[in-house]
Amino acid sequence: MSETSDQLYNFALLDEDAKREIRRKLLKAVAIPGHLVPFASRDLPIARGWGTGGLQITLSIITPDDTLKVIDQGDDESVNAVNLRRLITRTTGVATTTDTAAATIIQTRHRIPEEPMRADQILVLQVPMADPLRWVEPNLERATIMHSEADYGKMWVYMYESVVRAGDLRIASQYPVIVNRRYLMDTTPIPRWDVPKLHMADTLYLFGAGREKRIYAVPPYTVVEPLQFEDYPFRTEYRPGQRCARCGADNTFLTEHFVSDSNGGRWETTCSDAAYCAKRVAQMEATA
Amino acid sequence: MTIVATPPTPIERFNGLAFRVLLDCLARPGKVGHLPPPPFADLPPLPDGTPPNATAVAAGMSLLDQTVSFVHAAGEEWLPVDHPLTRWIALRTNARPVEAAAADFALLHDPAGTALFGELAAGSLLYPERSCTVFLSVPAIALNGETLRLRGPGIATTATVGLRGVAPTELAAIASRPSQFPLGIDLFLIDQQGRCLGLPRTTQIEVI
Ligand SMILES: [Zn+2]
């Protein structure tokens, strides 16, 4: 998209037929929580696997009045987030923000923001692999039949064997859940820390897998239960005493990153949700 | 930042804004949404000479195109393919008018259409999404009424909603609509003021 091009794109890039198809599928996804709804994923001017599923959802739901936030691994400033945000704003003119509380639509990869999202907000998650049954059934058609029969015995066995053998679940992120006591659903590579945020939430979660051409949803106030066992209950990554080195938060999902200094550098553990961390630091500085 | 897109046309704008209301209402049964004013007014009348609910028709049409099919009814009668309103909708959307059992969408122009719910597709276990989405026109949805009590996904505990001008048998048909989760039909009730109520197949409905 060159600045000097005379060509004008459709509002929100996608043609109206593409948006309409995704809108129809989103309504089905909301009406059948956790069920994978096939859709005709379109080619976009970014590579598949870089969030085209989430992007197509955002482009299909966005209106000129929206305020958009885009994050990648919790970071608004990562290259991927910046590129997606630029593509959306240049084809819609919508306002953008890094503040979770100020956004009406948040598109994300691999995180749910730390600040609780409200009923007037929508979280769009980019999904690389949609079907959790791929761990036990690589054939998509057979997996679809298993979903139709709620035939999840193999998955329970797989999960149990992996906890018994490894002492912990092999599936560390994208932890499988049962939605509305019916469908097994992949949570995408969000950390286990974020999984409880899906349960009985105020906000609507929409999931888009561009490569696998699937859309699914978790409506607000929907029961979302992680697969777990009495002797091996679901646990998040939380460790007692953990603390963000920058803002001091003791109740966030942390990531380690390397910081260069005069001694060559060191590892620092800070909030993965960068905007939330910065907001806390700014608040502390304002009151100091 | 340079904007490289055309602004939406009035119909595209309606479709975009209406979709957000539909999505919000379906995700939050019991919440009363407000659809924007319809982008047209010249609809052919129903067989009894009355105009259809233009907002309900426009909301339904916002999801129609050449890849989907529709059916519509006045009273308890499906309207034929050659009815002026059928042709009017088909011409503007390219959607195919079909028989009820095959329809992706059903526009029921008044509450008597609830008697036809049983003829609509409820999907299959393999493809529960291959089901009919219904736009049902009702005289009035009340903000704080107590006609139906709702439970299920999208509702924190329970919700109540008021409906005026819907007969007891019609309310009973709404409450007992085809819904054997994950199968079922999904409903949008839309009143004369453009108020909208979503009732997905997941909602347990009780007539108060
Ligand atoms: Zn922090």
C-alpha cells in the first residue's frame, strides 16, 4: 500500500462478501460456544500464520467508531503488532490505543490483557492451530466426528499420561478446556495464567485461525473448564513470591528478557503485558 | 496516517453497525440492543397490505448474499418466490429464495410465524452451524419487562425481558423452539422501534 497510490481499498480492506461470510460464521460461533466453525479464509497482504484469522475477524467487526489495540505476546510495540495495527488503521481510520481500558476491540496473539476486560469490549485472538484433538487425532475429518460425538476419551487419556509421565502437563500453553460442558477447545498459545480469564468473563472472546480456516468463540458468562484430574489439578505458572522487576506487580504473567548494562547485561523478569506494566509505573511515578 | 480506504456506503455502514448489535445481542441474551435506522424505506407491503418491519428486514438482509438462501413468512404462511417482497429482497442481496427446510435465514414478519419454527433446519451433530437464523418481528420489546426468564451462556445468572403483542401460544413456541444443543435455531426478535433481542440455541427460556 503505497502512500501515492490512487487506488482506494474497501473500508476495512475486505470486500463486503468476505465480511458478511465471517459475520455469519461469528454468529454461529457465539451460538455454539467452543465449536469450530469453518470459514473461507481470504488471502491478505500479510503472510498466513501472522494472524490472518484474527485480522479477518477484526476487519469484519470493526466500525469507524471503534478504538483499537493490537498486542503480540503482550506487547503493543512488537513488529507484528505494529504492522497489523497499521494495516487496520490505514484502511479504517479508527483511533488506536495501548491502554486496555480505552479499547473497544483488542486483537491479540498469545495473551489476554491483565486488566479485566469489560462487557463493552471484544477480544480477538489470533490462532495458529485450532483443533485441540490434533494431539491425538491428526486427521481433521476424524477429529470433527469426535467433536460431534463429544468423544474426548482419547484426549483425557493423553492428558493423564502426560502428567503421570512428565509430572506436569506436556501441553504447557494452549491448554485444552471444555466450553459450556460440551466442546473441547484449544485456548491458543496463551499461558495457563490466562485460561481462568475465559471462565464466566464479562467480555466476548472471538478466535480466528487463518491457516486452518476456523472461527470459534467463547461468549461472556460461559463455563470454561480446563481438563484436569483430582490428583493433578490445573495449575497456572504462578509461583509464590514472584514479582515484576519494573512495576513490582505480584499477580501478573511474567516474562524474562535480557537487559544490557555496563557489566554486559542480565536477565530481568517483568510483566508480559507491557502496557499494563507501563501504566503501573506511570501511576507510581505520579503519586511519588 | 494516510487513510487508503473509501468510507463505507450507507448500506455498508448499516450492515457494519447492525452486525455489532446482532453480535452483542446474541452473545448477551436478555440485553436489548438498538439497531440503526434501516437504509431504505420503499419495501413492498405484506399480503394484508401492511408494511413489513423495515429494520428487521434490513438486519436480516445485512447477512444475505449469493452464497446463502432465505425464506420469509407473513402470519403462518410462507410467502411465495414471486411475491413482490421476495423478489425485492432477492434482487438486492442475490440470496436464493428456497423452501423452509433448506433456508439459511428466515424472516418472520410477525409473531404468528413462531408456528413455523419446526420446519426450519436445526443443523446436524457434524455441522450444527448448518442451521437457520431467524429474524422475528414483534410489536414491542420492553426494556424492563417480565415476559420471559432466560438462563444460559451470555447471562451472568438469569435475565428477564418483556414482550408486548405476542400471544401466549407464540411465547410458548419461542420458549420451546427447536434447541437440542448443539443443534437448534438462533433467534433475533426485532420490534417496531429497532430494539433487538438475541436468543441463541443455548438459552433456556421460561415464560413467566
Ligand atoms: Zn510490571
